[in-house]
Amino acid sequence: MNSTLVMLGGAVGAMLRYALGLILMKRFPHPPIPIAMLFVNIIGSVGLGLFLGVLFSKSVNPDIYEEPLFLLVGLGFFGAFTTFSTFSVESMQLLRDGKIKKACIYVFFSISLSIAFFAIGFWFTLSFI
């Protein structure tokens, strides 16, 4: 049952990431850095932060990571919606193309903003919900 929950959440997260990526690539066809995955990863990070903040504030279960809702949404959906592998590929493509400054900017903003927005979402829900 746990695998099924992760799979279902992952399918929805991957499809939504793909759709949002296409929309952003059409809106910004030639960005200086891969803005579609940067945006998706930031949105996914704040979403996961909000979700976990709510889950932690509502749960008394010390094994929260085994709860079905976490498996479906936290691990499945957000795990597939955000994508470290695509970030890695895009970073290497920038480096391979000799765009070292753009690669550094992309890596810096991807990591720092994803962590910051996760923290904002997490602490927001713990503070206000």
C-alpha cells in the first residue's frame, strides 16, 4: 500500500512539473538560466515546507514519515514535482557550453532559494496555523 501511495503522488507531481515546465518554457523561450526548473523547484520547496509544517503541527505521531498522507503528498507528489536530477543536467549543460557565470548563478539561486522557500513555508505554518 505504501508503494502505491508514493507512486500515485509521484505520477501527479511529475505530470504537473512537466506541464508547468512547458508553460514556463513557452512564456520564457530563451532565458539566461533554466528558469522553468528553478521556478518549479522553488514552488515545490515552499509547497513541501507548507505541507510538512501543517503535518507536523497537526500530528502527534513521532513516525510522521510513515503516515499515508506524507507518503502520498510529501514523498510522492513533491518528490516527483521537484527535480534535482534535471537541475544537475541543466547545470552541467551550462558548464559544458562555457557559461560558467550563468551556471554558478543558477546553482546558487536554485539551492539557496529552494532551501529558503522551504524554510519560509515550514515556519509560516508552524507559526500561524
